[in-house]
Amino acid sequence: MALAMVVDAAQTAADTSAAEKSAAEKSAAPAAQAFRPGLEGVPATQSSICDIDGQKGLLTYRGYGVDELAANSSFLETAYLLIWGDLPSFDQLRAFENDVQMHRRVSFRIRDMMKCFPADGHPMDALQSSAASLGLFYSRRALDDPDYIVDAVMRLIAKIPTMVAAYQLIRKGQDPIQPRDDLPYSANFLYMITEREPDPLAARIFDACLILHAEHSLNASTFSARVTASTLTDPYAVVASAVGTLAGPLHGGANEDVLAMLEQIGTEDQVEPYLDRAIAEKQKIMGFGHREYKVKDPRAVILQDLAEQLFNRFGHDSMYDLARRLEEAAATRLGPKGIYPNVDFYSGLVYRKLGIPRDLFTPIFAIARVAGWLAHWKEQLGANRIYRPTQIYTGSSGRSWVPLDARNAAGGG
Ligand code: COA
């Protein structure tokens, strides 16, 4: 069926039920007035991708515990699970890995475009621009063609890491290096940014980090992705809008801020004074708190274990002692309000040990989360209705236009 027909059919159905809906909405008017800032607790979609139990600290992807996936799966296998709904067979996984490997390179035109980006820009801005540019290079939008969906999934999963790595070298004045076909997904990414083949344990731990960040239900960037997807635009615009949303410090940007905060605290004896001052001044402690979890984020538990594995193998990091001390001191001060470490608290320490520059932490979050965004894109297309919430108007009414020369300094008449 052509896309236009899909859209027309959806529109007709929407029009037909509009009268009934408006009557139902009127009778439900008092409930609709209940404004929930940040949509807290408001279901905005139905989804079968990911489930969170914020009281027990449980996270599942398509019914599988994230701890089991982090211990046994690979990022690409988990991405397949998230996007297509089931774990792949041996042959399906090999085919998926091969397809992703074949799509890793990015056009020299995109690399040339990235060479014009300012060297001191944030890599998230570079990623948002380059992800959006894929829509120019692969402009056929055929959302009703399953092959188009498969190609877009491959391209985005394959090319996003290459674009992050390309900007990393370009901003240092170097030419990006090409992906290496003999290296698996995570090892290849580490190779492209460090220009060294990584230790297998380091690559395995990095891969587990990607699994942990791959999906998290209707967080801000995924909501952005679904809203954008609901307009039936192309998947590159969907991912670009989600990247822009992830960049903020209340979302993906927090892991950079955690390291800055630990540096500012400096020594263990400064932990308690810092916490007391920050809490008194109503400042947020970065890497703490979560809308969904009222206990320690299960991903933080796993990341802490991965961090310890890294330190045991490659040497201790005293910043980890500081982080543990902070977690301990925060437990008595913030724990009673259900505020505990979230995914960002230990991830920065892992990436730091892997030699990854701090401003690449959030782009790495995006590399992982693209799997979740694409799963939600596909799910949204499967039962689409354009997002168009309502609002409670709080502005003026009944004002009369005043000629420019008759307005006072405040702009009124
Ligand atoms: N440090 C100190 N207090 C915190 C806090 C933190 N990290 N996170 C929440 N709180 C407190 C708030 O001050 C507020 O207290 P109050 O009721 O006395 O005013 C209360 O907890 C609710 O905070 P609120 O910001 O409304 O919660 P939220 O559900 O809207 O926010 C986050 C969730 C994640 C945005 C928030 O916890 C935060 O900003 N954390 C720091 C940034 C971060 O680590 N983000 C990564 C998320 S994975």
C-alpha cells in the first residue's frame, strides 16, 4: 500500500471518530484538566519494548533482564532483540553483523562536510548535524517498504559510531580512519577513536556499557523520537531529534558532569561538606536521582561491577574511591527521598579508564540508544497516530492591537 493511502486511511478513520471523541473528551473534561508537569506518570504510548520496575530496581528489554543481557549478549544482538522483538538465530545474527559491518563507512561528502564543523564544537552537536545529513544522502522515504526499514536500521546503527569517531579525529586536525572489517562493533569503535586495537576485555566491557544504555522506555530522547516519528518523517530526522534531546545535562549529558563534580570535590574529606552545601543550596547532585527509580538504578549496579573489573585489570582510579564515598554519604541524605545513583554515576569512570575523552561520553550514549530509538520508531509506525497533546492556556485574552507609536515601553497601549 502506498504511503499516501496509509496516511489517507488514517486521516479518514481519525475524522470519522472525531465527533464521538469530542463528545467523550467533553464528558471527561475535568480529568483532562489535571496538568502533570513533565508528564510525570502520564502514559503517552503503549509499548512492548522495555519494562522498568522502579521500586524493585528491575529493567528488562523484551522480557529479558538487562543483567543477563549485559553478561551474555553483545550490543548488536541486543539491538536486534530490541528492534525486531526476539533474539536472533545464529544465522540471523551473523547476517545482521555482516550487514552492519558493510554499512560502517560514511560517504566522503559527509566526512568533508564534518571537516567544515568548528573544531571546538561539542561532539553531540556534530553528531546531530551529521545524523540529520544522512537524510539528504538517503532521501528515499518509503515507510511502507520493509526493505527501506531494514536499510535505515543498518545504516544508522553502523554509521553513527563512524561519524562520532570521524569528528573526534577531524577536530584534532587529523583525517578520520576507516573502520576495520576484522574488528567487531565495539572493538572497531574504540580502534577508530584511539587509533589502537583495544584489549579484548576493554572492548567487551565497552560493549556491555552499550547494552546497558541501549533502551530505557519513554525517556525524553525516546519520547522526542516517537513524536518525530509520528509525523511520518524519515528515520534520520527521528534520530537527529533524539540526539538533540539526549544532549541536555538532565539527560545524557549528566555523565560528563559527574566527573566534573568529582574533580571539584577533590578529596574524600570534602565529600560531606560538598553534599551538605549542595543540598542546602538546592543543587542537583549529578548522577543521582531518576524519575522512574526509587532505588539504585540497576544499570549503576552493573556499571560499578564493570568499573571494578577494569580497575582490577588496568590499575586503580582514586576517583572511584571518591565516587563510592559520595554514594555512601548521599545514602543518608538523599536515600530517604528515593534518590540513588543512576546510570550516569559510574559510566563516566568506566569511559575515563578506557581512555575516552569526556565530551564523547554522551555521543557514546547516543551510539547505544540509537537501538532503542529505532525500536520505538518501528513500533510507532506500526500503530501510528500523530502526537498532538493539549495545553492549559494561561495567557491574556481579548487584547486589542495598539499601533507601534502608541505603545509604552512595556509594549502595551
Ligand atoms: N540531587 C539532589 N536532589 C535531587 C536530585 C539530585 N540529583 N534529583 C532529584 N532531587 C530532588 C529535587 O531537588 C526535588 O526535591 P524537592 O521535592 O525537595 O524539591 C526532588 O528530588 C524531585 O526532583 P525532580 O527534579 O522534580 O525529579 P525529576 O523526576 O523531575 O528528575 C532527574 C529526575 C533525573 C532529572 C533528576 O533527578 C536530576 O536532575 N538528576 C541529576 C541529573 C542526572 O543525573 N541526570 C541523569 C538521569 S539518568
